[in-house]
Amino acid sequence: MEKNRPIGIFDSGVGGLTVAKAIAELLPAESFIYFGDTRHAPYGDKSSHTIREYSQRISRFLVAQNCKAIVIACNSASAAAYQQLCADFPNIPIINVIDPAVKYIAQSEASKVGIIATRATVRSKVYAQRISAANQNLTVVQKATPLLAPLIEEGFAGTDVSKGALAHYLNHSSLKKLSDLILGCTHYPLLEEEIAAFLGPKVRVLNSAKLAAQALQGVLAWQDLLSTSVDAGKRRFYVSEKTPAFTKIAKMFFGQEIRLEEKFLKS
Amino acid sequence: MEKNRPIGIFDSGVGGLTVAKAIAELLPAESFIYFGDTRHAPYGDKSSHTIREYSQRISRFLVAQNCKAIVIACNSASAAAYQQLCADFPNIPIINVIDPAVKYIAQSEASKVGIIATRATVRSKVYAQRISAANQNLTVVQKATPLLAPLIEEGFAGTDVSKGALAHYLNHSSLKKLSDLILGCTHYPLLEEEIAAFLGPKVRVLNSAKLAAQALQGVLAWQDLLSTSVDAGKRRFYVSEKTPAFTKIAKMFFGQEIRLEEKFLKS
């Protein structure tokens, strides 16, 4: 049945599983196919042209698997490939992981918005430019926090290591008196509670994975594509290169044991 | 004058500056040319074939600059390209960053040797295999410590962050009762004192950057190539891609302000 087709979700690696997790929690009846391009991770260091090519290749695979929507669960691919994929697949809703957070901020009571992200995302200025374009009255500050992603991958979330790194980064003078902080990397939801506790109740912490899941729900409802199944959705997890390290990290990011299947996509 | 020609030193990035620093401290009269292939860093994820090509290209540049010796200040290139460079440049002494530590261990009173390194170096097993080949009676254990390099680059050496990460890694059961621990990554000398303090006086901590400098001194003395200059050596620092982040990290690794020059090498 048309509505019960899976959702396609992709990322350069396994970080996008935080988006898959948010989707599984918000839309438990939806089936999905996740593709993590671990062979080419991270995308952050690659050219926009290369990221577009990889994203097109993965999206063709997901569409060939009969996906009814595509979620770009990767900041670099969201910045570099979203327009291209919309042009390539005009009949399928495509959600990226940046615009839902931008839209939320632009319509909220925000005054000063901070973005923490990898060095590549900060360099791209994608959040800052889109937020300023949507609402010129907002102050927007970016801060690269490059240790957070490897720290999370190494299992140091919730330890003295994450506490020390967060204190160092979040005490930066540029991040004083924030109204909102966007977690601009798919890894960071694993530090959401620690970050919120550190910043206190006056700062709203925006989890872009959850906001992307909500945006997906909205567009599926609007296009009458929400699953009608009464059972839990079926989920498959592909990676372009499978290693024990990815399996371990995948479990941490999705919050439960999952089986990764290796899948090589031809160019 | 023949003896006063520079030494060529190269690495995939700026981590090899710890080796350059050790050379500058041990052999202050020597001039050197450092080349950090930041455009292609890190080498750890690349194939041996690719690492050899990059290493050959850089070595041709260094030899064209009239270098009297080449130091491979990079674990990945030492493992993948040393034999090739020895064949390519039979008339120039070539030092890698692995064998001096292996030789030291094989001739010492070691009983159980630990190696901490990046995931790529651990996967290559290069230290473990060479140490076992040199002395079959030694117990050799490897432990990947992937957070240490980014942690050092981000300036967290000597903080609660490094303390927490080191405690986690070094308390691993496989590293109990070591006689020696090899710092198998060019970044790790910046944590040498912390690691030595953590492990206590019973464990010898081997800094492979310092051992490589000593090996260089030995071969230059043996070939009668030590500088006869009474002045401090001249030093130049090239990188294939220059960014503000590299400049900052370079200062930290070399221990003093240095001027990086961008140099693109054609293939």
C-alpha cells in the first residue's frame, strides 16, 4: 500500500541514527531504510560537488527501494545536496536536518541564537546565513566544537571528559546570554541533557534531529502519506562499509541493538 | 657545504612537528625543511598505495631542496612508504618513526610492552609485528586511543578532559603490569608527562619522536653528515594547505611560534 512504504534516511555515517531514532519514537508505525555512507565518512571535508554525487547515488538507491520520502540526516549533505535532490526527485518529499531548526527559530521568541557544530559546518555558515535570512532581528553566533563528535563516538558522553569539554566550549564569551542553542551536528543529541543542564532553564536547547522528525511528520500528514499500519514499522540499516566500531557506535546512537548490513553502491 | 644541508622531515599534517621539535632540541645546529601534507591529512584512512604516492611526491620535493636526510615523521607513512623511499633514494639516510622505538624495546629489559595509537595504526599492527619479530619473548598489547589526537589538537592536554580520557584508556585491563608503553602517534608527546604520572615510575614511557631524533643523530654521525655550523640551524615549515587552525596547532606542537608556508606539490 502506497502509504505504508518505507521512509529513506541517509547520512555520511552512523551519526544520522539519532535522526532515525527520533523518527522511530515520533512515528513508530513508519518503516524506514537507513543508509550510512561510512565508506566516505565524514562528508565535512569533501567538496560540495562530491557530496552531491554521493547523496544522489544513495537517494537513487532509496527510491529504488520504494521509499515514499527522503530524510537527509546529515548536516553536510543537507547544505550541499538538498536543492539537487529536490530537483532530482520532485515527486517525493525531502526533509533536511537544517531547515526545520531554522524555521523553528525564525518563528520563535528567540533573541540570541547559538549554533554548535563541527568545524566544517561552522565554516559553511549554513545555519547562520539561513537564520539571518529568515529573521534579520536575531543575533546569531557560531562555535565550532570539534571534540564533541569523536568524544561521543568514543563513549565519553556523560563522563568527566564530556563535562570538561562542554564547560570549555560553552563558557566561551561569544555564547553568553543565549536564548537558544542549536545542536548543529547529528551526534550532539547524545549530549542534549548535559548541555541543557549546563546552560540552565533560560536557554532553549534545540535538537535538530527531533525537529527534523517533526517536519517529516508534518509533510507526511499534509501529503496524506502517514502509515496506516497498526504494527511497528520495519527497519533496515545499511552501511557502505561495516566495521565492529560502527556496529558499536550504531547501537549507542540508535539507543538499541541494530543489525547493520553492508551495501556497496555503484557510482 | 655538504654537511650543512638541511634535513627533510614530513608528516601527513602538523603532528610530525613533535618530531621536528625533538630534532631541534637534540641537534640545534641542524637546518631542516618540514613538510606537512595537511591537504591530504590524515593518512590513516588512506590505502598504502596512496600513502606511498604522497610520500614519494613529498620526498622528491625535499630531495630537490637539497636535503641530506629524510625523516618520516608519520606513523602511517612510516608503515606504508619507508621501504619504497629507501629504494627510491638509496644515497640518502631515511629515518622512520617506528623502527627506533622497536629497536629500543627489543634491546631493553622490557617484558610487557603496550602501544597506544590511533585506530588506523592499531589496525595495521605495525608496532606489534615488528616488536614480536625483533624479540619473541615480549608480550605486546595494542590499545587504540582515538580521542587523544583530536583532544590534543583542540588544546585539551593537561586538563580534566585529557585526565578523564587517559584514565579511561590506560585503566584498560589489557594494559595492566606493563614494563613499557610506546606513544605510537606523533601527537602523544604532548601528553607524555601526564601519561608517565598516571602510570607511575614502574612503567617506562617511550616517546617515539625523541627516539627518532636520536636515530637521526646516530645515522648522521655514522655517515659524517652532522652539521658543522656554530649557528642555530635554519628552519622552514611548509604545508600543502594552510588554515588558521593549522597555524594554531603547529605552534602548540612545535612549542613556539612558527611561520607556515603553503606549498602545493604537483603529482
